[in-house]
Amino acid sequence: MIKIDNIRPGNTVRVWQKIKEGGKTRLQAFNGLVIAHKHGSEPGATFTVRKVIEGIGVERIFPLFSPNIEKVDLVKRAKARRAKLYYVREKAAREISHKMKQLKKPDAQVAKLADALP
């Protein structure tokens, strides 16, 4: 049984999901930030977990009462002032674009210096 108290926006969780490969079943973990929890504790309730892998944001939506979810571990507890943390998507994209701009600036300076040489 999953503790619903652990699944709150702002918390970092590790979701253990059952994966069937051939005739075998294994567990796969998905670590990330809970950005949304929808529909309370009714049978159709879901929660969205987001993590960044190699600079690319990955979000997965898990049904709360799915038989494929083995357990949900609480990695880190945090207090969020919003019920839905969708603004984290844009924040992450903005940080990545700032890093890209920082990478581009030195190349432009090197090109100018190369043009100035005889």
C-alpha cells in the first residue's frame, strides 16, 4: 500500500515500478520531484514525477492505485506553496538556456580574436 502523505508536491520520491520482460518481472526505480497530485484518493488518482536526465526533462504520470507500482519511497521532504509545480518546467528550461548562452560567448570571442590575427 502506498502512503498518500508521502506524495505531495515538492517532495522528492523514488517510485518502484514492476516491469515485465519476457517471462520475468523486475523492479525499476524512477527518482524525481512530485510536481502534481490529482484527484485526491479516489480510484482514478494520479501523481506526476519529474526528473532531468542529461539536460532533458522527463515526466511520468503514475496511477496512485496501480498494481504495477510496488512502493513509493520518500527521498526528501519539502514544503511547496503551490498545489501544482508546473512552473518548474520553465525554470529548468531557462537555466539550461542560460548555460547554453554562457557556452556560446567564449566561442564568439575566440572567433573575433582569430579574425584580428594577421
